[in-house]
Amino acid sequence: MMKNKIIYTLFMLGILSCKAQTISLDQLSQCKPTKNCPDYVYLKDTNNRLNKFVGTWKGTYSDGRSYELHFTKKENDYTFGKYWDVLKGRLLIKSSTGQELLNTLSVTDDNTSFSGFYFDENLKKYQLYYSGNADCNDKGYVYVSFPDPTNLTQMELVFVQDRDIIASCSNAYKTVMPSGKKIILTKQ
């Protein structure tokens, strides 16, 4: 009887381990829509690729807006029915006159509107999603990378706005991050 319980337990663990798979960010970056990606429940940063982004970054856009980004790495973040190792972002953005346009520095990980996903195929750009003022379509994908891979103190950020049609926002509204434009940030 005890032998049957042990065999049954080992069998069930075997089944669960097949379905409850952990894959790396590197593995996911190689998946294509036409390829079958492995089924997984945990997307792990096994090579610590996210660590180089962690910290405080500051920069100024050409129109004078200043950007301060704080990235933290969150392990086992539960999103979309899976566990992920991701970057969580917080922002402080000011106009050229010093007026605060956005400040999310004090929000919790669960309430941040700036969170990561995965790397591109070449493991150079990391994709995050930002959702600020959704009524004005101030949301979209943010790509962060290092223009010079030997200099991890200079990071490039590019925001690509969602292509939603918005009828409830003034034409004068500008997204807090310029869409399709590079912002160079320096690690503090």
C-alpha cells in the first residue's frame, strides 16, 4: 500500500513538472509567432540580464522635459496567469519649467503602470508596457537598451504609443513620453 502511494506521488510530480515548466528570458526571446514556444508557468531571468537596468536613471528630452526613472527587478511577479521576473518602473517627469507632469515614485509594485515583458531576439532591447493616462492614449510599449553595450551607464529609451483612437481627449494633450523619439538616460 505504501509503495503504491510513493509510486503515485512520483507519477503526479512527473506530470506536474512537465506542465509546470520554468524557462529563461533568453529562451522566450528566441520564440517566434510561427514557432512553438515551450509552455511555461515561470519566466526566469536565469542570466541576470535585467540587473543592468536596475537603478535610477535621469535624462532630458530636446523640449526640456526631464525624466527620472527608477527600475527595480521583481521576481515571481504573477501576471497573465504566469510568474515572471520583470522590471517595474516608476517615473518622475517634469516640464522645462520644473512643473511636475507625472510622479509615480511612491506607488507600490502592484500599482505601477510601468512593467516589463521580455527581450528582443538579439537580447539587446527589453520591452515594457507603460499605461499612464489611458483616456488620452498615453500608453504603449517602451523599449530600453544600451547604445554602447560596453557602457552600461547610458541607456536609450523609446516609447511607441498604442494606436488606439481616442475621442475624449484634447488635441493639445501630449504624451508624457514622446512617441517614437529617443531619450538618453544616465545611471545615477
